[in-house]
Amino acid sequence: MRRVNFLATFVLITLLLHVYLAFRLVPDMHLGVGGMRIGLCAVAALYLCLFLGVLGRFIKRRSVADTLTWIGMLALGLFSSLLVLALLRELTLLAVWSAATLLHHPAISAAWRNRSAIGVAFFAVVLTLIGLVNARSRARVVTVDVPIAGLPPALEGFTIAQISDLHVGATIKRNYIDAIVDAVNALEVDLIAVTGDVVDGRVMDLSPHTQPLSRLSARHGSFLVTGNHEYYSGVAEWVVEFRRLGLTVLLNEHVVLEHGQGQLLIAGVTDFSGGNFDPSHRSDPLLALAGAPADIAVKVLLAHQPRSAPAAASAGFTLQISGHTHGGQFLPWNFFVRLQQPFIAGLERLENLWVYTSRGTGYWGPPNRLGAPSEITRLRLTAVPAV
């Protein structure tokens, strides 16, 4: 019922916003009577496409549901760009009008209103196409050195490949994941970390498309933690499936790895919100260390959300590897991520803890990435040089 109420609210709000776009942009384009009808029909068609995407969630036939979702997500990306640019136009018009009033200049010309309205539509389409290409291109490899004081010599150069937020579902399928796995395996790293939000759907629908994850190969294996979307998709079944694929799922647990003459502890916690779905999945970095040897110098925590960092720092971890934020995914939403998360992207410091937050290897919702490119991350542990 909550899901139906949310979708109904979403449909109503987006309808009102499409009405706003129609009556604030189309008349100022000066298209004539026939052109204005076409413009209004175009806005109505955009809303219809978005609505079809919502409808796809209730279609049982997978191929039809996925097609409708594709249409809806493309429409949502275009709508988002239109809305943001339209609001920026409103602010610009207000600023120009205010300046003109103060300086006793003529009011804003009809030509300027016309060009700005057409510009909003043009650039919204351009940005949507660029975002689509960025999202559908294979994630780039980003190498990040993590300087660690007291790093045992045996762990110098230890490499971890991180993939996060794949969001296998209606628009991300097996071919997309195959390309990611090939790129990760080519790095020949010591360990692979999969930091949650792997799927958006049920095992019975998506298992053929997550199958490539079984090919992930690293010296010490592949480790996975749950993200919030696993809980939306049936976490118990997915944990079983991930383990069947050969991934080590860490649910507030740890493993001690022997690497040459050194040791490294790799731990993982359930998603920050996991306890809201299953009390036994309450995220607990301290519990993830239970029974660990006290003399291990390097303790790495996999935690889907950066919000786990304060508890990880208190527990004594050296490095936390997270995802969830997508780096905001596309403008301007990256400016709002910090309202929920302490870190957005990249390597940052919290007390004695390093926190690396991935921008994500896939995408969620609209196939759109602007200003936040997807990534496969190669983290390399390095010793802090002696002073």
C-alpha cells in the first residue's frame, strides 16, 4: 500500500510539473497556433512516457515491463533536465527584471523570452543525450592510492578493485555486467569488493543477468556487502544467490587474509538501513570485528553507505570502502547528496579512518550521468613515507 501511495503521489506531482513546463515554456516559444499545439502535445507525450514507466512496474511479462521502464526512465531524465533548466530560466528572468526595474530600463524583451524558452528545450535534449552516452558507456578505471601509516611491508601495493551500485534491472543487463567483469579481471588485483546495490529486482527475474559476477577473479577472492536495494528486492534470496556465484557475503563479519608475510582484515557490514527490514541485519561495524586478532595493523571495512563511517572510525578500522551516493549521478542532484551522506565521492578522512566513496559502476533510474562519471576503482595501499 505504501508503494502504491508513493507512486500515486509521484504521478500527481509530475503531472503538475509538466503542466508548469507546458504553460511557462511553450507560449514563449512563439510557435504560432499550430506550433503551440505541437509543443503542448510534446509535453503531454513526455508525461505519458513517464507514466508508462510507472505502469511497467505492474506488468508481469518481463520483456514488456522492461521496455516500458526504458521509455519511462528516458522520459524521466529528459523531464529532470527540462525542469532544472526551466527553473534556472525563471531565476534569470527574475534577476533581469529586478535589475531592469531598479535601473528604470525597459522590461525583458519578447525576443529574449523566446530564445531562452527554446534554449531550455534544446539544451535539455542535448544534456539528456550526453548523459545517456555517459551512463551506457563502460565505467572507467580510477586508481586511488591510500596512504596508511604503519603499513606492513608485505602489504605495500596491495590492490582492491571496487565495483558498486550496478543496479542490474530493467535497463542494466548481462552484457553490461560482462563488460564490467572483464575490465575488473584485467586489473589482476589482490581482492575484489562489491559494495552493495547490485540488483533492482527479484532473483527469479535477474539471476541470468548477475551470472557474470561468478567470473570475478582475484588472488584473495571477491567480497560483497548488501545495499539498501537488496532489501527492496528480497535480501535473503539474494544472499543465497550471491554465495552461489562464488562471492563471499559479509553480514557484520570479517575474514583475515594472509598476504605473504602480512595480514589484512577484510570486514563487511549490512546496509545502514538493513535493520529496518530485518532486525538481525542491523548494521554494526563493531560486531564485524568480533573475535578478530588484536595485532592486525590494517582493517578494511566494506559498507554500502558512507553514513557507517563514524561507527567504523570508533571501531578502529583503517579504511572504509563505500558507494550508494553515485556521486549525485547527474546535475544538479549531486549538490543535495550531502544532506543525507557525510561523503559524496572520492577519498576523504574521518579521524584515523580513510573513507573512499565510489561514484558507482552502474546507475539508478534514468540512464543519465552528468558531472559524476561511473567508475571501477582500483585502490592501492601505500605506506606513509617516513619524515
